[in-house]
Amino acid sequence: MPHPARIRVLFVCLGNICRSPAAEIIFNAAAEQAGIADGVAADSCGTAAYHIGQQPDRRMLAALEETGYTYGGHRARQFRRADFQAFDLIIPQDDSNRRDLLALARTPEEAAKIIPMSHWFPAAESRTEVPDPYYGGKAGFLSVIHLLESAATALAAELKTRLPLPPTP
Ligand code: 4NP
């Protein structure tokens, strides 16, 4: 099968203001680090409609800035069925997001695109989801960022193996 020009990745959480925009930013940095920024295209969205049009949560933006990430601007949007065609990988952050996405999938091909973020957690990680930091404090946001960093690094490394090799000079 030919390699796609770009692997399109969609990170999904509930509100698209905390975890999935952070996952998108952190994955883009990991892709840059892995030398595959030109080979991937990332976006994020939420399963719920509560925060459509809003910028990411200011607590998450502060935690991202503190850990060295640059926010490029994002407005929350809700997952739509067209995303099953527009993306190669659809990555829910927790089990509830995963169930909601699976309920929207109409074919085995669509369902097969849904792979939880925990798939890329380190083997020693005891958590099985990216926890929702919304009702917690700053430590929860920083903890989510660190968990996303390890998962995004592993995801970028895996995608690197799926991309075509650069032309030899
Ligand atoms: P997110 O966090 O799904 O990581 O963006 C949340 C955002 C909003 C709400 C819950 C979680 N909320 O209940 O409004």
C-alpha cells in the first residue's frame, strides 16, 4: 500500500479546551523533534458542544507556557462524522471519549481509526487514560502535560516508521 503524503491525526477529548488541544501542541513539538513535521497534520476536537469557539482553558495555556510550549491559536470545535474521512488516526484521551466516538462510527474501517492515547503510554504507566484536569488544580494540568509528552513522543516515533523515507541526495 502506498504511504500517504501526510498522516492526519485527530486528538479528541470532551471539551477540546484542556487535553486535546494540549495533545495537539505537544504532538506537533514531538513531530518536529522526530523530524516528521512535514509528514503529519494534527488537529483536535471535543465530543461535546459545551465550549465550541472558545480558546483553550487558561490554566492549560499557563501550564503549557511554563513547560516551554508555544500556543499557536485554537478554537474549540466538536467532532463531526466527516472527521472519519478527514483523518487517518482518531485518538480519544479517555475511555468515555472512546465510547462516544465508537458510537458514531458506522463501518469497521471508521472504528479501526479510533485508537486511545493510552496505546502510546510507557509500559510503566499505571494510568489507562489521560485524566480530565478540568476540576482539579495546577498539578493535574502539569501531570497531563507530562503524560502527553511521553505518549506523543512514542506516537511520533511510530508514525516516523510509517512515512516514506526522504529522497536520497
Ligand atoms: P477537556 O476538559 O475534555 O480535556 O477539554 C474538559 C473541559 C470541559 C469540561 C470537562 C472537561 N466541562 O465539563 O465543561
